[in-house]
Amino acid sequence: MPRVRAVSILWVGTLLCHTAHAVDGVIEINQARAAAGGIHGSLASDPPGFPVVISQPGSYRLTGPLSAPEFLRAIAITADGVTLDLNGFAIGTQLPAAGVDGIDAAGRAGIRIHDGTIEGFGGEGVDAGERARIEDVTVGDSGGVGIRVGHLSTVLRSHVRNSGSHGIQAGEVCTLADNIAETNGFAGIFAPSRSTLTGNVVNANGGPGIEAGYASTIRGNVASFNTGNGIRAGEGSTVRDNSVRNNAGDGIRADSGCTIGQNAVMANGGDGIEVGHSSAVLGNSVSGNARCGLHSTAACGLTCAFSGWAHNVLSANNGGVGNRQVHASGLVSMASSGAGDLDETNVCSGSTLLANRCTAGAANVCP
């Protein structure tokens, strides 16, 4: 073998060996290594250029920003059990292309991505499968969903803005906490069922601020200036301690069998709170909403009537303090003249009876 060829082969082998090695067991990724390929020591598994292909489980860390060419993803994860530390750096694209994700780990389980920014991709910012964990990630200006994760996933302290679709879209049984989702094209946060959403801020999204399916817990969130409902909850959900104001639709809309408690619901364009039958509405402050303060959608008589509402304060809804506050066709009708009946635990300004009493008859209908 000629000496020059032997030296060249030795140099390439040394380069691939170097890129395959990690610092403290963590494989490093940057623009130069993306161009060279072979982050696992093989150009077959990770060809030169973009996307960087992570095909083995383990830990990876950016050591510089990444900029992907047009029509190409930045990172493709094809293995389960990958942890990617963005290390404070940004991942972007030279020109966004429709359907092209920033980090594509769709269908892969146990992916963790944390501490960095993904900007300007035409598809999803981050797309991961079941049991994903996304923490402290900022995603901006994605053409699709900002952050998409599968069932049993967690998204914490992340900021998603200006996505063309949902800000954060999760699967079932997910935990979504302390995130900010604003100015996205559809829902700020969407989770289909049995999920827990706490401490999130959802602002000025092009649909509901938060939409969660049945048996979800929605607690301590702030939903404001969304073009749909502030919070939309499926049957059997708990909606507590939220601040919901200035949304174009209802403040809180919930299906049957829900518990709605201790929320501040103000100045929304529809009803303050709208619920299905067999629900409990307890201790809410509901004021200045364009339609009813409280609206029960049940319309089948006492067999499926709204089962409990107490200690709520409803004021200045339905156009002003002199107008009716409650749509009560689906509520249990109480004897309004009896001292100590349930109606007297609620306070409604502009009641047709007394200033501190809410009636519960079908005649008390908001427009």
C-alpha cells in the first residue's frame, strides 16, 4: 500500500474514532461535526451534513449552535433512550421548509431534550414519542406544532411562541407544568386526556388557551386573550385556582362530572363558566363576562341536572349588574324563599329577587 494512502486511511480512522469518543461519556455535536458526519464513528449511520443522525441510545451535548440548510432537519433521533443537552445553544435553519422538523424523534421512546432553543423550522420544532421529557426549551416560529410529545410525557418550563399549530401538543397521561405558550396558531396547550396541567401561562393563542380531555387536572394556570375559550376541559376533570380573563370565547367550558373551583374568571367574550350536568361549581369569582356568569348546558330535566353550585360570586356579567347572571335551565331548582337553601350561598348582583341571592329556575336565562 502506498504510504500516502496509508496515512490518509489512518487520518480518517483517527477522525472517526475521535468523533465517536465522548467527553465524560457524552458525545459532542456542533456545526463542524455535523458537516463531517460519523458522530458514532461511522459515516454509514451518520452521513456528512444534515441532519445529524443519532442512532444509538446515550447522552449527547451541543458545543455550539447548529444551522441546517433548507429542506433538511437539524437532528434526527432514530434510537430510544437518548438525552440531548442543547447546552444553551440554538438550533435553526437557513430557510424554513414546510414539514421539516427541527428535532425529529417521532416514534422514539424515552427521549429527553433540555436547555436550548429551536427556531424557525417549517414543521414541528420538537417531535418526540412516548415517555419524552422536554425541559427548559424555547421553540419559536415553527410552521407546525412547537413541541409534540407522546403518551406519558413531561414538558416543563418551556416557552413556545408563534407556532403555526398548537404550541404544545401532548399525548395521554402527560404532565405539563410552568410552560409559556403564546401567539400560536391553535391551542396554546393541547392534551387529550388524564393529564395534569399546572402553572402554565397561555396567552393570545389562535384557539383555546388550554384544551384537555377527560379526567384531567387543570390547576393554577393563567389563560388570557386567546381567541377561543380560556380553558376547555373534558368530562370528569378538575379545574381549580386558575386566572382566566379576556378570552374571546367562554372563560371555562367543561363537560359533565367536572369540579370547577376557586377560579377567577373575568371579562371573557362568552359565558364565564359553562358546564355539563352532574358537575360542581364552588367558590369561583366570575365577573364582567359578556354572556352568563354561570351557564349549565344540561337540558334534560332533573334526571341529569347540574348537581351543585355554592359560594360563587357572580357580578356584572351579561351586560351589566342589572342583568341576569345565570342560565339555569339545567340547574336543580331550589326553593328560593327558604332560608338557608343552596342558592343563598351564592352571590349574584342584579338578581331578580334579592341582591345577594341567585335563583335557579328556567326563567332566569341569559341571552
